[in-house]
Amino acid sequence: MTYRVRHIHLLWCIKTNMRNSILIILLFAFSSSFGQTDSKNENNKPVNLKEAVEQLKIIHHDSTKQKILAMTENEFMAGAHMGLGMWMRNNWGLWKGKELADYFNSIGIYHPDDMSGIILTSYYRELQGQEWKVEEQVKYYQDYWKKSNEHFQKLETDTAYQKMIQARNDSLQQAQFEQKKAEWTKGKKVSGYVEHRCGILEGFFLRTQIEGTIIGWQGDDLVLQIDKYVDEKKKKRVIKCYDVKNDTILIENHYLFDLKEK
């Protein structure tokens, strides 16, 4: 759970510049082919941060470095985490507790993702001619884990904290829903999926697609005028399941719908 939470920021960064991120992921996925041909040799595996950065400088061609220099630090980190970062974690023994992992353990860093994150940040800053600020990076990850552990411990033991977090989540969900209602107004076209097997466990293969025009909202449910049954064979089943009258349907699971582009 903590692993997924920590990468929300990385996913957001990828969306901010998808083209550059995808490019750098593809490049780094094959990073061992850039530069040295003997990079798999055990002697070339770094044992500390300085050697790791120097090794990356050797591995990458100048053209790759220029692409990195053209990116912001956030863009680089977002694109490199699952490409170059994964390559380092797998090939430099960060998951297996090899010498480089031992080095990071000695400075208080224990998760391979954090290790590769510090290497990538330091490498980027080296290319940019900036200070690495290693102590600051280490503190960032240590503070993250401290806060994360405290958070999940409180979720298990502190009732008041649980209620506060739940209230915050409810408030956020309500705000998102109100924004959706403000955008999904009468007359707009939508497309989505509804069930066609009443009383049977829900699942993708038990859904069929419809297209419709928004009539409005009834409480938290979306009211649609059905314009089209994508699969006409499922029409009678949908009408029965949702008690459709005059092609008007009440949609509770409107998260399965999207606004249609004009």
C-alpha cells in the first residue's frame, strides 16, 4: 500500500509531459546498450553513490545526456523511475542486498526505490552542474517513511484519526462529485456501460455499452435518455434490469460513463 501511495506523484509528473516521459522510458529500458559493451561485467557494478553516477555518465551517449538536460528534474525522475531506475535496481543488486545496497543501508536508506531515486537525482544534478545535496535527499526519504509509518499506525489504533481521515476523504469525494455534476449538464452526450444480467455478480463481460443524452441528476444518480444500444441484442435485458421507460434510464454507477467528444 505504501509503495503505491508514494508513486502517485510520479504518475502525475508523467502526465505533465507524456511525450518526453515515454521517450525517456523507452531509452532507459535499454540503457545497458548505451556506451559500454561490458556493462554486465561484475567489476563495472558500482559500490557507492559516486561510482553509480560515474557509471551512468559512461553508459549514456552524449545525445542521451542532451535529452536529459532538456528535461526538468521532475520530468526526468518520472520517466526514468520505471526504465533506468528498474534497470539499476535489477542489475546493480539493489533488491539483493549487494555492495551498493549495503552502502545505502549505511547512510540510512533501505528501500531499493529510494536508492535508485537518489542515484537518478544525483545523476541529473551532476549533468546540470548542480550540487547533489545527498543529505537532503536522504532526509526526504527518511521523513517520508517516518510519516508514512505514523499514518498507518494511527489508522490502526487511533479512532479520532481514522474519523478525521474518513471525513477528509468524504469531503474530497463530495467535491469531485459536485464538480462532475456541474460539468455533466443537461443535453450533453455520454457513453458507458450498464449491466444486462440482473441479480448476477457484476463483471465486465456482464455489461453492455449504451450512448445517451443527459436529462439531469436525481440525487446522486444520473438520468439519461438512451440514444443507442451498441449491442441491440442486450436491449431487452437492460430495459428489464433498469426498469427503463420511454428510453429513460437511471444510472447509479455513472463512473462507468464518459462524456463524448463533440
